[in-house]
Amino acid sequence: MGRTAGTPNKITAEVKEKLESLIDGVVGLLDISEMNTNQRICY
């Protein structure tokens, strides 16, 4: 059984939304002025 073709996967959408929120929060906390060159390249 399962979803019919074309029906959005609710769990995937929820996980994606939570990950986007988490990443936005972490990126907002980064202070580039305190990073060295190697750290800036990685981020």
C-alpha cells in the first residue's frame, strides 16, 4: 500500500522544515570576524 503517486510525504516535509530552522539558527550564530581563514573556507 502506501501513498498514491504525487501525494506529498508529510514526514519529509516536516523534517525538512525543522532542519531548515535549525540550520538558519546556527548560521545566525556564526561570527565570521572571529574565525581564521581555514574556518571561513569551511563555512
